[in-house]
Amino acid sequence: MAISGAVIAATTDWPSAVSKLNSWNGFKLVKGVRCPVCYSLVIPKNFGLKNEKELRILIELPRRKVDDSVAYDLDGPLFADSDVLDHFLHLALDHGYAPAGRIILNPDKYNMLIGVETSEGIEGTHVIPLIRGYSGLNALIDQGDYQRLARNICHWSAFEYDFRITNILISEVTRRNNPAFAGALSTACNQEKALMRKHGEKFVE
């Protein structure tokens, strides 16, 4: 299934208040999972699976939760964007659903708004687990995305001062017969390491 980058059509009937997300399309707001006062979003297990309309609702959810047209009427912080990304990861890994995986690899392409806190760690929490766990890797990642993904992953590793998981990823990608992506990762990470050495920064690998 091909997903366009367009946002959901205006005909989608969105709740007028955040609290009304509870039970809307089967969603549930649960308090106390991530923190005592935080609300997490529980998404029906197969929501978005081979259903473009549902998939696009998920894409739009993080944007809608900060939309001024949706009244904020909860007594604590709303769900993290990672709740939606977790669901995409579930669809991709547990059901082999490539469209959900491609959204994780490039949220901007699909106009999915990801907050700074989530986006800064998405490589470690979602992108790398997706690449390592998805069986049809060559079908999941377009060759034109190799360089961008490699830069993002290796920059995240540099931010963490830890290249161990990236080295494992390179070995796994090589074993899975994708030398081009493995080479892009190796080159990007070597560049990050060289820059860190130049500035006297220490890291593990």
C-alpha cells in the first residue's frame, strides 16, 4: 500500500476535546503508565493494518493533540508521540507491514509531527530496532534513503558517545546482503568518530 504525504482529509471527524479520544476509534487514554500523572494512548492492536485511512489517522494524531481546535481538558500531560511510533513498530515487526515501517524511517515524508524529545532518540528507540527486526530489509528501505538514514543513525550514536549498537547493526546489515547500506553506515560513523577524535571527545565502540 502506497501512502501519500498528504495530511488526513478535512472530512475526518476529529474529537472536539482531547478527553474524547478515549473510546474514539477504539482508542483508550490510560493514566499512570509513563508517569503518575501522564496519560498514555492505547491503540487497538490491528488499527492501521492494511487500512490507509486508519494509518493516516495515526500519522495525524501527534499534530492533532497540539491543535488549538482540539480543547485540552485533561488533568495531566497527554500521550507521548512514541505511543504512536510504538504502534507503527508493532505493525511493521509483528505483521510485516512495510508502510508502517516506512513512516518510522521518514516521518517528515508523511507529514507526521514528532516532538523534539521523541525525535532526538527515534534512531535508538524505533529506527534501529525496526531495521534489525524487519525481515524484508531491502524491500523496506529505498536505496535513495541509505545516506540519510546512515547519517541520522551515526549522529545519534555520536550523541550517545556509543557506537556499539551501530557496529552490530552494520554487521547484521552486511550479513543480510545489503553491502550498500552497510557501507553508508560505516562511512557515516567513521566520519562522526573522526570528528569526535578531532575535538578530543571519548566514545565507546
